[in-house]
Amino acid sequence: MGEIRTTSTDGRGAALVAERGDDFLTFWQERRLATLSTVRPDGSPHVVPVGVTLDPEAGVARVITSGESNKARLAMQGARVAVCQVDGRRWSTLEGRASVRDDAEAVAEAERRYTERYRAPRPNPTRVVIEIAITRILGNA
């Protein structure tokens, strides 16, 4: 199995992604589900399956969801979150600070990226996008 690398900086998500190389980018472009981990007010973990997209130039991961979802509510406070995907022995976790956006431009961009990786999402008038500003990358992918 490959080396597990951990990199942590402050606000340098694009540089963190760039140093991982093409295999890493391919891993985050292939169609697979991930998990989003947030923390409930009582400190317990909230982990749910999600579709996630990576914007390497911005150093941001995006998850589309309903504005009423638990994951959106838990991310609204600017919480630290993580998205993780696994393929056999290969895995990767992106950690960062979450923000929830509901403006039409941000949602449309997230939907466009989601459509490229997965398929067109079903219509959802309450859709928001959780944007994760990457601060750490773990894994061997």
C-alpha cells in the first residue's frame, strides 16, 4: 500500500491539491460516492453518503444538498468537516472549513460540476451547496 501523507496549511487548498498530482485528481474525478462528516452540537459525528466534486484550482470541494438537510444545518456554522472516498486500498480525505451558499451562481456551478462527475441532479428548489475550503489532505490516492 502507498504512503499515507498528511499535509496541513492555512488557506492553501489549491497548493495542497496541486502537490498531489494527476493520479490524485483522477481519483477525485472518477464516479464514486464519498462520505461527509460533520459534528452535531452534542459532539457526536454525523456521517452521510454524498456526491462530492473537487475544484483543484480553487482548492474547494463541493457537496449539493437540500437547505433543510442536517448536513447543511451542521455546516452553516463554518464547522470543520471532512469528505472521504475509498476505492479498495486507495482512499483520500479532504478536510476543511465549510460554508453553505444558496446564491444562484454558486448552486449552478456546483450542479454543473456534479453533472460532470455523476449525472444531472434532480430538481430541488431548496438546493444549497456546501463548499469546503481544503486545509488538509490525507490518504494514499
